[in-house]
Amino acid sequence: MKSYLIGAGILLGGGLIAFLLIALAPEPPREPPPTQVPLVSTTAATAERGSLRVQGNGTVRPAREIDLNAEVAGRIVSASEALESGGRFQAGETLVQIDPSDYEAAVQQAQAAVTEAQFQVIQAREEAQSARAEYERLRRSTGQTPGPDSTELGRLVYREPQLRRAQANLESARAALQTARTNLRRTTVEAPFNGQVRTKRADLGAYVTPGTPIATIHGTDAVEVPISLTSREAALVEGLWAAQAERRSNIPATVTAEYGGERFAWDGTVDRVEGAIDAQTRTIDVVVHVPRPYDPNGMRVTTQPPEQPMPVERPPLQVGQYTTVNIRGRAEADYLTVPRRAVRTREPGRPAVVWTVVGDTMLVERDVQVIQTVEETSYLAPTFAGGTPVITSDLRVHTDSMRVRVAR
């Protein structure tokens, strides 16, 4: 019993001492939490002077494309091997031969009609000369017959109307012969230019009539690439509107396209500006002319890894291919270049901004005028000094003049 009382006293005394230590302990100092300053990455804006690139994207289309139609009726008796989708041909090559037998017969008939009309002219001329000679003999023998007057009756004495009728019949026969020969030539359908078949519409054995489509073909000597530019971008192309007036300009352009993991380039020039501004996008459509799109000798822009086979020649720049076009802008201009991700867009109607760092600690927003963005580089009007660090990191929350830490 005595031992139980001693144990209870020890527990009670320990609890009392613990209570007094907690109650009489001094309160710890209260400090505000440390400020969270965001860490950002920066790159220096580069001041440059020189020609700007105006870049756009467009789909290749033919510079020349037509529907090849039959001009005469008949059955197709032969067709070129090139008359297939994708078939290539040269100017003047026969693509289709329509049965010429009826038209050859028409030429022979027309030639016979010409021969007959020529005989009638000769006969009428001889009769007119005989009538004139007979009238002169009669007048000399009697001495009283007056000369024929200028009326139709007077001219009839010399058989002039009959001669003119024979001559008119000869001209009509010759015109009919020319028409027959033209129709015979039209039975041979020839390629009007160097080109390629896009779509075949008729084949061997088909009966065609005038206007029947045989194939849709396009030229291979040149192609066009239309690109859409904003008015600000179009203003960078010096002499653009002169190109519109002259139809051919010396404004250089480069068209690039990807094939087999590589990019290839074709040289071209700005050809013209389309006739109206696009009503939907309010952009200006500029057409780039590219000669020799099927020439295999050209420039390779990128190279495949060594373990992959290297293509021997440049592929053709085909109709329908998606391309990137770079047009040389103004020869001399001052501008700043920054990474594309450094330019921040705001709500419509307000200019874009970049975040610059002042004194390595303060974020400062600067309104900028974007001249052009090409791939991952933005070209800005020089509204601040070159070498100014611009922030390339994304910040979930930001305010002008906030503190930042620059990553080293």
C-alpha cells in the first residue's frame, strides 16, 4: 500500500513540473514567411541591320492548266502512253488520234469542188471575152450600136455577173476546202506545251464530240506558289507593286519543301499580286513564280543522318505540295531579333509585349511592334537597346516591376 502511494506521488509531481515548464516557457518569435521570387531564363535581344526575310506558306499550283477537249466528232483510234494520270509529254506530241477517214473524204470532196469551181471561172471568163468581142464586131459593122451603159443590163451584155458568180463559187469552194483540212488536222490532238496529265477523261475506243473533255493537263515548265501576307509583311517587300505592273520582277524568292526527311530549295521570283485582298482574312495574296520545278539539279537544305541513304537528285516540285516561301525584304533595315517565345500577345487591340529584366532583379513590360516572325525568331522594331535581356520563361503570375531571379 505504501509503495502505491509513493508511485502516485511521483507521477503527480512530474505532471505538475511539466505543466509549469509549458506554462512559463517564453513565446517563440514570429517571422513572416520568406518571399517567393520566381526564377526566369533570359536571352539578349540582338540589334541587327540588313535585309529582312518575309516568310509565308503556300501550296504549289500549275502556272498553266487546261482541259484538253475534242474539236471534232469521231472515235479515238489511238492514244499516247503518256495519256495517263501523271504521264509526262512534250509540246507537239500527239496524245490522241480521232478516226480521220470521214474527214479525209471531206477533204477530197472539197478539192473536187474547188477544181469544178476553177473550171466554171475559166468558162465564164472565156464567155465574157467572147461576148465583148462579138459586141465590138457588131458595133463596127453597123456603126450605129451605142456602147453599153453602166446599168445592170449594160454589164449583162459583157456577161460580167456570170463571171463574178463563178469567182464567188470558187472562193466558197476554197473556204470549204480549208475548213475540211482544218477538221482533218483536228483529228490529231497534240500537246500545246510541255506538261503532265492530271486527270484522264477519255481513252482508246471512246466516241467523242466537239467539246468532249479528253484530259486535264498542266505545264511543267513553271509552277506558282501563292502565299498570304499581312499588309505589314507586304510592306517589307520592296518593289512589290511594281511587280504587279510589270508581270515579272527581279524580287528573289526561295521555295522549300520536305521530301524523305530532307528539305530542298527552288529559286523563284515574285510574279504578281492577286487582284483583290482576301475578304475573309484581309491578307494580300502574293504569287511566286518558280521555273524548272522538275529540274533534278538543285539545292539540298538539310542532310539525312549518315546511316540513312542519301537521295541522288532533287525530287520534282509537284502540284499540290505544301511549301515554305522566303521573299527577300527591304535591303537595309534596323531591327531587333528575339526568340519567338519571348513575345507575349495580349487581348485584341493591344500591342504585343516582351518582358525585359532591369538590374537583374526587376521585370519590366515593354510594348513591341512585331515586323515579322520567321520560324522561331521574331523581328521587332528597335524600340529598346540591343543587348537588353528578355525573359523566355513562362510565368503563371506576373506584374510589371515585379522581382525576379535570373538563372545563371
